[in-house]
Amino acid sequence: MRTRLWVTVVLFVPLAVLAVPNWSNLRLPVEVDLFFFSVRWPLWPFVLAVPLLLTVVYLGAALLDRARQLRQVASLERQLEEARRALDRGREAALDALAGRIEARIAGLEAVVEGSTSGLEMRLGERLVGIDAHVGRAEAEQRSRLEAVAARVAAVRDELAADVGEAEDALLRALRARDAGDAVREDGEDGGDAVVRPALPDGHRP
């Protein structure tokens, strides 16, 4: 566009500069040969018509070129918009695919975690069962030991009771024997005669 404008200026300005001082001569009719016929016509239409025609042609071509460029720009904008939409669709598809992969990965991890948790629960249950069995055996052993100790204590108590009873019997017999000896000595001192008295039952004195 700038080139056309400069060409128009270069062609029109010199003609205008020449036409201004010679305007009166340009208005005089002159013989103009048109090959087939000749006419008398002033020169100013020819002097001004050529630059004006070139200006109109150049400006029309510039306008057409600008319209073509605008159409190209509009076409490029439409293509850019379509490309942007395609990019958005591709991005959405990629995001959906990524979300699907992430969900599948999360589901796999959840399955692994659930499997691990169930395995841990099973092992923990087995360990608790083993601990309960061990505690039961320990309680049974402790109960049996306590029963054995209780039986031993009862046996010792019975033995002590028997020993105490025998000791009491021996002490009573010793006391009765001493009482009998004291009675015999008293009788001998009184009459000189030793009178042997029969032994009385326990708890009775003569």
C-alpha cells in the first residue's frame, strides 16, 4: 500500500506542479489526434485524468488487497479458533485419560491396602488366638499349681493337727503320771503303807 501511494505521489505531484503555472494554456483547446479522427480539446483533462485514474486504480487495488488481507486474517482467526478448540478437546481428553489412569491406580492401591489390611487382620487374629491359648494354658497351669499348693497346705495342716493332738495326748499322759506319783508318795509318808490306787479316768481326781 505504501508503494502504491508513493508511486501516485511521484506521478501526481510533478504534473500538478507543471499544471498550476500553465493552467491557462491547459484550458485552451488544441488539436488532438486520436488516430482515426482528431478533435479540439483542452489538455487539462488529459493532464489530470491520468494521475487521477492511476490514483483510483492504485487505491482500488490497495482496498482490494486490504480486503483480501482482512479475509485472510478472518480465515486465520477461524483456523486459530478451531485449533484452540481442538487443543482444548485434546487437553480435556488427555485430562480424562489421566483421571482414568489415576482412578485405576487408586483402585489398585485400595485393593492392595485392603488385601494387606485383611492379611494383617488375619495374622493379628491368629496371634490373638495364640495369645489366648497361651494365657489359657498359663491360667490352667497356675490353677493346677494353686490347687497343688492348697492340697499341700491342707496336708500340712492335717499333719500339724495330728502332731498337735499327739503332743496333747502325750502331755496329758505325762501329767496324769506325775499326779499318780505324787499321790503314791503322800500315802507312803502318812502310814508307811504303800497303797496303790487305781488310775481314774481323765478329768477325775480321788
